[in-house]
Amino acid sequence: MSKSAAIQVEMPAQAALFRLPPAVNARLTALLDRQDSGVKLTRAERNEAEGLVELAEFLSLLRLNSNASNGRRARNS
């Protein structure tokens, strides 16, 4: 039986700066562009692309959470 738990963590203001480094973003873009053009990616390339997409999504969620937290702090001040 799986269980889930939620924790609340205060995000530092710098979380808004969390982004994929340019070289990593360029690699992800290259992989996705190749895939979109019809080139079949190798299993390793698919795994790499999936991992990078998950990381990019996670960083986006951190930024959104940070932005929302900063907005709440500003309204409560």
C-alpha cells in the first residue's frame, strides 16, 4: 500500500533563478528537435531526454512555488 506525505518548505528568494544551465538546455532542445524531426532516439537518448524534461519541470515548479510564496509574503507584510 503506498502512502503519500506533504511537507512545507520555505523557499529561498533565489529559487526564482533555478533554471537549466544553458548547455543542458541546449542538449535537451537538440534531443527534442531530433525527435520532432522524425529521428528515432536511442534508448539512452530517450532516457536522457526524459530525465532532463523531468528536471526542467521540477525547476519550473520550484520557481512557481517561490513566486507564489513571495507574493503571499508581500501581501502579508
